[in-house]
Amino acid sequence: MPASQTKRTVWLAALAIAATALLLAVLLRAAPVAQAAQAAPGATAPAQTSSNSSAERWLHVAVDCKNENGERVRVNLPISLARTVLASIQKGKLDHGIVHVENARMNDVDVRALLKAVKAAQDGEYVTVEGKDTNVRVRKQGNMFLIHVEDKTGKHIKLDRHHESSGPENVDIRVPIEVADALFSGAPDELNVGAALDLLSRHDHLELVSVQDSENNVRVWIDTKTTQD
Amino acid sequence: MPIPLIGKLALGVTLATVVVMKDGLIEVNVQEHHKGGDHVHLYLPATVATWGVHLAPQEKLREHLRNHRGDLGIARAALRELEKLPDAALVEVDSPKEHVHVNVRNGNLLVDVEDPGETVHVSMPIRAARKVVEDLERDAPAA
């Protein structure tokens, strides 16, 4: 092979390797960026995810155990994910977001009629049960049902080797009336969880459940943040 | 002008790398804590997983898929939604002995489990997982 041809071959090979390296560098750098952009059209940086300005609503669950193990659970779930997954399930009592309830009569209480009556009624406390061990209060305030249960008996738990704790259990539940309405909007033996989730996702911030006792603190709420900070 | 052999090789390597890397990487890292415990740390191109669907024994695969077609639909729906998410910590379970974290970061689903027995880290591109599930669902015979 003449020297000039060898030289040309070496140059071509070097050019091909350089082009390959350049192409790979571009592709490997672009892939994660493209993936991130595709995955999160509204997210520009991780730091901004805690304050999501999009319409997505997140369901948050926080559980803090005060016992000796001190477990801590945090769940952050976009409602759209829960809604879509629920809608795709057709198994057992779940049918595309609708739950079939076998004993729908609920001790012969017509929940739908009850809801309709309370919806039309004025704000106020509708149920008050004061027992030796438990107090229960159900009231309507604006567009909300507020349920407060106080278990006075309390639980004894072991905090560590030397300490125990006990105290009352307080449960607070807040349900928008429209959500309760949507839940019971189907047939008498159905709970329309999908429709209830749809309406829940219209709230910017909503405290749903709070449970506080000597053993656990549980909080369930909805907001537009992806984190619980 | 004929392309020299080394150029053809470079072109082949480039194309192969692009094909393999386009779906991202699956990372699996398992460290057993006991004495003499194994440590497995591997990166797999996610494309391999999509090929794996077609390379698996079709008879057995079809039989398995027949029974789980509904589950694949649920997984597809979940993965499609996960794909749209910004970076987020979906699940965090922490106790003195165990930690379980599930995160979404840069389009990857990250699962981290740490307990006294082992530490496990799995990172998987959600898009590739969705493609695998869609392939499986397409191949699944009706129940």
C-alpha cells in the first residue's frame, strides 16, 4: 500500500472514531435530559418539585409511631395515578373505580336520603354521642362533614424499656359533602370511589384524616406539593 | 471511496451503542450484610429487557400471560402515570432497622431497601418498563 493511501486510511479512521465519540457524547448527554423533559413537562429542577404549580393534586399520608421502634411512614401519591390505576382494575369487588358493597343496606340506614337531607339542612351538630368510653360528634360546617371521635379509654404502649405511655385517641375526619355525594352517586350497592377521587382532586388543600393517640400520629391530606415539607 | 474497516467497526459500535442505550439503563445493586455475603452490582441496558420478551420461551410465556393479562393492564396504566411525574418521593418507610424508599427521579423508578440482612438498590427507566409491559400485553393471549 502506498504511503499516501495509508495516511489517508489513518485519517479516515481517526475521523470516524472522533465522529463516533462526538455522537455518543451528544446522545448520552441528551438521553437523560430528554427523558426528564418527557417525564415532567412542568418540572425544571428537583428543587422546584416541592412547590408544584401545575394542577396535579397529591394525596399525602404521614404516620409517626411513638413506640420503641419509632416507625415513620410517608406516602405521596398523585391523585391522577390513584384514579387511573383504580379505573384500570376490574377484579373482585372493584370495577373501574366502582366498589360493589354486598351489605349495602348499612343497618337499614338509607345513606343517600340522609346525605340529601343533611345537604339541604343548616350548619350544625347533627350527631352527638357521649359515652363512658367514647364521644362521637358529627357536624356540618359549610360544605364539609366533620366527624370527631374521642376514645377515652386510651392505649398503653411501651416507649422504651423503662417508659410507658397512655392517652386518649382522637380521630378527626373531614369530608366535603360533594365528595360524599359522589361516593354514593351510583347504584345502591355501589361506592363510586373514582368519582369521589375526581372531586377530591379539585381541592387545593384539604385535611382529610387525623388520628392522634399515645401510639401513633396519622395524617392524610391533599395538596399540590409533591413532598410533605 | 471505500470506507476503511476501522470506520465500519466504529460505525457498528456506534449504532449498537445507540440501540442499546436509547432506553436507558437498569441498575441492580444487592449487598448481603452477613459474613461472606454476595455483592451483585450490574447495569443492564433496558433495551435488553424489551428483547428478553421476545427471547423468552414463548409457550411458557403465553401460558403465564394468559393468567395475568388484567395485571398487565393495571401495570401499564400505573407506569404511564408514573412516566408523567416530576421527581418525587413516593414511599418512605423508616425504622431503626429497616428503610424502604421508592422514588421517581429523572424518569427512573428507584427502589431502595435496607435491612439488617441486605441492601438493595434497583433503578429502572419507567419508559422502558412501560414498553416491556405493553409488549407483554400485546403478546398475551385472551383468557
